[in-house]
Amino acid sequence: MADAPLKVWLERDGALLRLRLARPKANVIDAAMIAALAGAFARHRDNAGLLAVLVDHEGPHFSFGASVEEHLPASCEQMLRSLHDLLEAMLDWPRPILMAIRGQCLGGGLEFALAGNLMFAAPEAQFGQPELKLGVFAPAASVLLPLRIGQARAEDLLLSGRSIDAQTALAWGIAHEVADDPAAAAAAYFDQHFAAKSAAALALAVRAAREPFADLARARLADVEALYLDKLMRTRDANEGLTAFLEKRAPQWEHR
């Protein structure tokens, strides 16, 4: 089934759900993309024969991140809530979620990928949370990165806004494998490690392994969302940074 901005289909006799971000080249994680992803995960949650999902993308880049326009004060509360609802649904999703990533995986795109289980990255892939360059911070990544890769490395990415390459992401534990064709590598992992498993047992194994991580993430997401909306978005510089980005000019910080 093709349904922009997301393509959805089943493979491996219905055992593998395929989701493909289909808005190249940026694959922006905007309201339409979030709704399409949330709908796909919800529709297939109770599919008894399903063993895993593989997410990849059209175009050269996995995602440039969330929509900057939707970060503006008029829409940021709805955008954050819908994104965090999607991530929480993924954290609780009863099957492994495999991510295949080429090119840029930034901002909300990396937050989306971090809510999955295993990332397979092309050698040229880049991972980063550039939000601070716009005068804002990354709410979900502020929760998910420390839980996945430790505090020091998470703070490096979150506070610098820099990107790291695929080999660094592999060494840090963000990526599971670096491969020339990450979607093929993810599919091969599925064939080797999941295809012969019981879907019922795999679902409970995912819950057993992931529940503490998911519980911690859910608890903190509410806190950082409130910090973003009630504190950050009331600063002058957050609004200046977002506006400057949309106007394609350098921001003028007043540090307030």
C-alpha cells in the first residue's frame, strides 16, 4: 500500500512490516508524517503473525528532522504531543523495530529512530541533534539518548548540536551495524534472528527487555515537554532562532 508521506506493506509472508518514509529528500517529521506513522503502528499492533517492522526511506536522507514551522509557538504544543505520543507507542510496540538509515538522521528524525530497537546505518550516515543551533533543545532526545548511550556522550550531542558519523555512532551504541545497504542488512538480520521465532514469545521478550527503558522514558518525556513549552518557548531567543532559520539568516541572540 502506498500512502504518502509513508509507504506501508508486508513482506516475508506477513511476518515483516515495512514502513518507508516517502517524502524525499528531507523526509521531514511533520504532522502528516507523524499521523501516518502512528496509524501504521496502531493498525499492525495486534497482528498475531507479525515478527518485526523495518523502517527505511526514499531519497538520500533518512530525515532532516521535525518541521521547524511546526515548532513555532502557535503549533509547537500540538506537534510535541503528537510526536511524543508516537514515540511512546513505539516504546511499547510489541515487536522489534529495525531502522535502516542513509544520509542525514537529524533532530526529530533521530528521536524517531532512537525509539526503535536496532539501527543499521550506511557508511555515509550522519547522526545529530542540531536543535541548540536554533535556540531550542531536543526534548525526546534529552530522554532517549542518555538511556541508550550514557550521560556523557548524550550531553556531547545534545549540548554541541554537532553530528557524528556512522562509525562513531556504531562505537557509541547508537548504530547496531554499518553496511553499504542498511535496509538489506536489516532484512538479513530479520531472516537470521527473527524469522523462525514464535511471534508470541518474541512479543513478550521485547516487553521483558524493554519495559524498564520504556517506563523511564515515558516518565521523563512529560517533564521535558513541560520544560520546553512552559520555559523554553517563553524565551526571546527560542523564537528568534526559529524565525531566523525560516528567514535564512543568522540569529541575533539576546541571551534571554
